[in-house]
Amino acid sequence: MTELFEILHSTRAMRRLKPDPVPDALIAKILRAGASAANGGNTQRWRFLVVKDPAVKKAVQVWYKRAYDEVIGPRYAGSAPPPGVTAERYARQHAAVEYLTEHFHEAPVWIVACIAEEKPTRWSGASIYPAVQNILLAARALGLGATLTTRHLLYEKEAEAALGLPPGVHSYAILPIGYPMGRFGPVGRGPLRDITFLDRWGETWDIPEEG
């Protein structure tokens, strides 16, 4: 249990990844963890596209960078740090996001999390994001860096065409995976009391101390 909670509290978004190859056996192990997740009605409509082809990654990266230039970059420039994050740490995060933008296609492996359905609905994410979280935790347990990114969806049609997704299959996240340049460590989050209510919205809860 101690190891589980250590992994949960130290699974940071690792945006700086080495280009070194990742063994297929590790990717398969990560995908098995993803496919063990809960999903609506156990219909298992998830599909996972493993991308290692540099040409495909470069084609998608064009739209990924455009989304940064037009939306994500200006948003960072005009926003304040979230609760629990210092200005210095926020600046480092922004720098890491910029790095990922420029080097997105250099990550050795992408896992594209998809759902096979004609018309996605608001609750469709319940059948794919638990698997995505399992993938992130499994990567962390194996010493691999990863991050969940959905930025390509700002140019969904173009990015999915570059990925070669067939009609009726929609992407919900791209997870670049590789050996991290940095180190895992505690995630920066605000106090639990600021985001938790008891019984009614706005009612504070005297949250027990951790122990």
C-alpha cells in the first residue's frame, strides 16, 4: 500500500523525455494495465494506437505546435499560477510545456487512446480515461515518463487524419512515453480543504489529518 500511494503522489507530468528506445515488452505491460481499467458496461470500446513511426509523429506535431502558438502559449502568458504552485515552479512548468511542444515528435513512443464509436457523448470519457490513468501509473511504476495531452484536439480532424484513424474512431488523448530527463517527485497541489465540500456545495469539511 505504501508503494501504491507513493506512485500516486509522485506521478508527475514528465514532458522532457529522452529519445532512447523503449522496449516493446514494457509498452505491452503498460497497455495491459490500461486494459484492466473499468469501463462503461465492460464494452471495452477502447482502442490503443502505438505510434513509433517518425513521419506520423512529425505530421501530428505540426498541429500540436499550432495549437500551442495560437491557444496554449498565450494562455500561459496571461495566467497566474494555480493554488499550491509558486511563480517559479509555474515558470518551469511553462518551459516544460514549450519543450514538449518543440520535441513532441521525438518521444520514442506515443500511445493514442481512442474509443470506437460513431457519435461520442459527454460520458464517453468514462470508458477511456480510467485506462489512461492506469497507463500513466504503470509507466511511473516502470520508471518511464509520460504525460496526458489532449491539445491535438484543438485541430481534431487534421490531427486524426495525420494519425490515420478510420471513421468511427476518435482520439481522447496522446501519451508520449519515454525515459525521463528529470526526476519523479511530489506533485504540486493546493490544500484539500479548498476543493472539498461536505453534503452541500460551499459547506466546509473538517478533513482528518493524514496519518
